[in-house]
Amino acid sequence: MRTSIADTADAAVVGIEDGATVLVGGFGLAGMPFDLIDALIRQGADDLTVVSNNAGNGDVGLAALLRAGRVRKVVCSFPRQSDSYVFDELYRAGRVELEVVPQGTLAERMRAAGAGIGAFYSPVGAGTPLAEGKETREIDGRVHVLEHPIKGDVALISAHRADTAGNLVYRRTARNFGPVMATAASTVVAQVGEIVPAGQLDPESVVTPGIYVDRVVRTEVRRLTVQGAR
């Protein structure tokens, strides 16, 4: 079996290097791998490029990684929400770079990396600043923009359950970007609420096969909110 079971979140993030591109699962707080991010902060990797749907919420998870000054660039769809004050402050101060990618394009760019697709054309963003500097082509009378894959050195994702072979089952909307990120990174680390012996998961429920997963760690389920955080 290629998947290893880590004893702690700190052991699960060993080896992440400075300058790495890290894909971080989550849609806001849903499916955010909080324990792995906290472990990455303790681990000390710096100058990171983070790819995620959001640019952090409140002071937890991805926002905490930003606050620690470990992130050089954020690639995301929604950099600003009412509770994205950590990113706002860093961006306005010129301490973090930003690349905005439409949400569907973001998912497809990672899926393309996992599928071995060299590039693809999409009509999304054509004629807007998001298309500046990119190759365009008219297809069926509509302008399309050439988009390239996003491949991560590491993906940090959260799932509901795993087995000892690394197969993952997600819970409802916490699934979000986890499956595509798991195919698009060289090393995939998943935190889960439960690990069961191989063969105990219903194969029809497995979303991410263990062949994509390098490390799994069981963590306590955390119900985090940022209401009233600031």
C-alpha cells in the first residue's frame, strides 16, 4: 500500500518545502483542513503559493497561515468576504500577491493537471482583465481564453472517513475541492475524522481512491465559526 497513516498532523506535513505550491481544500470553513494548516504553520515552510477557493476566514485555517507570513501568493476565486480581513490587510500592504481565477476555471485547471491535459479553452473571463496576457481563440463564434493546469507540490484536504488503503469518503458540502485537488498534487495529505480497516468502506461511496492519497491522519472533528471574530 502506498498510503501511510501518520500518527499526528505534524508528522503528516513533514517535508513540505519553502516555495511550494500548496492546494488547500475548503469552501470557506466547510472542508477546511484546519489541523494540517496549523501543523504547517508549526512546520515553518515559507514563501508558499496557496491555491484555494477563498483567501481565508477570520483568524483560523488559511487566514492563520497568512497571518504567520508564510504565504507569498494566493490563487483563488473569492479573495474578499466580510471576514477576510487578514488577507485584506496583507494585500493592501503589498505583502501578498493575488491571482483571481473564476471558480469553475479554478476547479477545471486543477482537474486538467490531474488528467494530464496540457491546456484548455474556456469562454469564462474573455474580454475582462482576467484574460489580459492570455491567448484567445474564437470557437463557434465565441471568444475563448486559453487556461493552463494548476499543479500542486502538496494538497492538504479534509475528508469524513478513510480506510487504511487511503480511500476517502467526504461529508456533504465539505467535499468541495478535495477530489480535484487530490488528483492535481505530487503529495496528497488528508485529515479525516475516522480511519477504518481496508474493505470496510462501501466502494460505491469512495470518492477519492487511495491511489491518489499519500498520507492520512485522524484528527478530532472541529466545528469552527468566525462569528464575532472581529
